[in-house]
Amino acid sequence: MTGRLVPRWFMVTAQTAARRVLADRSSSVVSLSIYVTVVVVISSLWRAAAEANDGMVVGYSVTALTWYIATSEAAYMTLSIRMIEEIGDDIASGAVAAELLRPAPVLGVRVASQLGRALPRLAACALLGVALCLIAVGRPPDLVGVALAVPALILAITCNLLAQHAVASASFWLRDARSTWFLYQKLIFISGGMLIPLEVLPDWLRHAAMALPFMTMAYVPGRLASGHVEPWLLVVQLGWLVVLGGTATVLFSAGERRLQTVGG
């Protein structure tokens, strides 16, 4: 049944990419060290803020904030932060044009490869995050919320991947995506809820952020892991997954047709 739902080439590409990540231990150690450092620093700042406000910040306890940060950072740091620029460089250099010779769709192969790279990193970050949280603040506020955060993390990185490919597809026409990745990452920082829960934002900005796809990429898994059992957030992620996947597919298909017409 799985083979019918997911093409074999997709699974093979993802598995090959995952094996390469697992074999590159030095790079994994560096990435995990950065993750631990960021989680410790940011969660410490939030714990200090909560303790200065009678142990709560916009409905989040010290424990909830720690679990939130560990989870939202895992969702963000699993992927390459310069992926948009890298995709744009591949389009401009003609690498994507060469990939058109493959029988499988370019976008599908690229997403499968990035997912394969991301999942082992995500698993490692999640395990480390759980350990850090247990040491710092103890068990999570709600085990059901943590269970829901697992699929939310996978959906988060998939939405992020598709969104980055959709944005990077501008390089088919502009030939340069280097200026867009910086803005994209800052949107995830704030409106995506990577650094702060969206409830901290002013009402007008929070409502705007909740209407954008970036909230699916860090806020949703963090919110669930912090003890707010809101299964409807997974439905929101699935909805944006369809929208972002459709948008990336349409834009990549149009860009590929342009390459075939005018040349790479």
C-alpha cells in the first residue's frame, strides 16, 4: 500500500540521502552542538522572563516555554538555512536543467532528497531536546501534546521545504534568489514562532501570523509540545501542505517549461 501512495523513486531518493547524513558524523556533531547551544540560551532567557512574571508568560509556564523552544528549534534547525539561495544557484547554474533529463520530476526528487537529509537530523534533535527538557524542567506539561508534536514536526519541515522551493522558483525568471532567503528566514523567526510563541505578539500581528503558512513551520509543533493539546493545528498544517505543494509544483513546472523553451 505504501508503494502505491509514495513512488518508489521518492523512497529510494530519501533513503539514499538519509544514509549519507548518517555517514557524515562530523557534520552531524556540529549541527547538534549548535542546536543544543541555541536551545539552552533561548530557553534560559524565556525561563528568566517567566520567573520574573510570577512563572507565566502569555499562558506559558516555565516548563511549557522550555518544551516549546526545544521543539520549535528542532523544526527549524533540521533544514539548511540557506536552502533558497542554494536552489536559486542550481537554477542559475543550469544544474536543474540537467535534472530535467531524469524520468522523475525535479521538484519531487529534490523534496525527497531534502526530507531524507532532514529526518535523521530531526530525530537526533528531538532526542536531544527531550533530554535537555527533562534535565532542565522535568516531564512535559502534557504527554498527549508531545505525541501530537511528533507528526507536527514532520509536517513542519515538509511545509518549510515546499515553501522554500516555491520561493526559490523565482530564480527561473530572476536568476538570483540570494536576497529572498534572508527575508524568508526572518519571517519564520517572528511570524513562524521559532523564537517566540505567537501569543507574545500584539493582537493584530498575531492574527496576521496565524493566517500565514510560516506558523506551520515552528509554532505548531512548539505549541503542541508545550502542553496545548489542539489537534486542529495538525489540520491547519495539512491544509497548508496542500497549498504549498500545489504552489511549488505549478511554479516549478512553469520554470522548467521556460528552461526548455529559452535554454538554461
